[in-house]
Amino acid sequence: MLKYIAGPCAAETEQQVLAVAQALQPCKIDFFRAGLWKPRTSPHSFQGVGERGIEWMTKARDMFGLKICTEVATTQHVQLCRDAGFDALWIGARTVSDPFAVQALCDSLKGYAGVVMVKNPISADVDLWIGAISRLRKVGIENIVAVHRGVNQNAYQNGNMRNDAAWVMPIELKRTMPDIPIVCDPSHITGNAALVPIIAQQAMQIGLDGLMIEVHCNPHEALSDAMQQLTPEQYRQLIDGLNVRTQNKAEKDLLQLREQINEIDSQIWALIEQRMTISKHIGEIKQQHNMPVLQPERYQQILHKRLQWAQQHNIEEQLVNTIMQAIHEASVKQQIQ
């Protein structure tokens, strides 16, 4: 069952929190979210209202019957939110990047009965994400939801989105931990309200389990992340317009196609085995004649030829680069054994 988490990037005033909560009450929403402590890059940016926002959130819960959640980055945050009865807490991307900080939070979360959501780290390191979830499980937390918010783009990379969607990360997490629900945070992936519906739909197509979306009654007046927040009406339109894919009769057709892929994969691996055997023989000849294993010109010739082929067949060059690099490294290992 899909999970929907919505609310402002940050709690700013009691009036603002209650207005957004009231507007979202009729919508599909499992948790009402708002950041109280904001881990910002610059100390001159809005840092959040802190502890005083807890009263506003609990008031929204009591007035509109919404379950509430916020981000926690310290053990003090955890204790304050547990004392106030928050229904869910999330560990942010910056915190997940630090295993020591995650462990401290896990220790303070022992016995917590609510949901703990874990955002992926700001770098494309899925192992850090898996590690944070594993640490929670180790202290007895089982009600865990992963949140995919993309990864930081290279500072010199051009693009119209705030972060790289990096769909490979939730796909790998789903493969490794199939029992962990994964929701998508398209607000932080895009940094652009106009693109949020596009990424939200892509998340549904991939098969993720819900959405965490930032919503503000007056986004242009927001104290943080103004460009990426939707209005309540835009949020309603997004949710109503989602095309959520389900299992259907197409599964039979997919099964046949997957069998074809399995057969092709078997052929690929058989050819890779043959290539490694030939590489080993090449290594033996090089050793007999005292020749160096590495021959950069030869590799560049092969790579150039493959990249030309990729262009002709509309295959991503990055895919070819990645595959050729892996094959080349494995071939070198064969030659030095």
C-alpha cells in the first residue's frame, strides 16, 4: 500500500503549520511532515524554529487528526520528539552520511514504536543507506521506511534539477532489502516544483512505495526551499493524476520477455568466460617475452571502437565505458595471476 508524506519543508510559524495541515487534511496523506531543525550549509540560512515548533505540530495532530513527523539529527531531537509523541521520525541525508551520528540516533531510538524513515546519503553510496537501516534493525527498530531523495550532482554538472535522481540506488536497495518500503522525495530530487510531478510519476513507474512531498500554502514566501514546494491544490492534482502501476495480465508477456533476457544473459556470461580464458593466454605470452601487461594504446583502440558502435546503436556511452572498464580490469587480473 502506498504511503504519502506531505507538509512544508520547515515549520515557520504556528499559523503556517496549521494552515498547511488543514489544507492537507482531506488529501491522501499518511504523515504530516515539517522540519523543526534544518541542517543548512550556511549559518546565515534559516536554521529552523527548533523545539518551539513541537507544540505547533502536536496541535496540528490534535486539531486535524494527522500523524506527525519531523527530521532528527541529534539524540536531543529524538528525546524531545519521543516525549511529544511524534508518530514518525526521519534521519536526513547529511546524517546518514555519518555512521557515528547514525549509531548515536539508533541508540536513542531503542524502544521507539513509531515509524523511522531513512533518507539516502547525499553521495551515491547505497552501502551507507543499507548500513543505516541495518543499524536501526540491530537496536530492535523494525518499522522502517527508506526515502530516496537523489544524490548531490557534481558542482560542474549542468542540469535543471537540484539532485541526480540516481534511480539505481532505490533499485539496489529493493534488491538487497526487499521487505523495506521505499518512498520517493521528488521535492529534493528536482528542487523545482514544476518538475515534482514528473519525478513522482517516474517513482511510481519504477514501483516505489510512496511519496514524500513538500507543500506550503504560499511557497514563494517560504523561508527554505521555496522553489520546490507545491501548493496544497497542486499536491491534490499530483496525487489524483498519478498512474500507479499494478500487477495485471501483462505479467505473462513480461515473463516471456524475461526468459529471453535470461537466455541472452547466459550467452553474455559464456562469452565473458571465453574472453577471460583468452586474456589468460595473452598474459602467459607476455610473461614469456617479458612484455608489460598494461598496453594503454590497445585499450583505447578497443574503447574507441565500442563507443563508435554505441553511437550507431543509440546505446549510452557511459554504459559502454562502465562495462569496458570492468572487463579490462578483470582481464588485467587474469594476465598477472
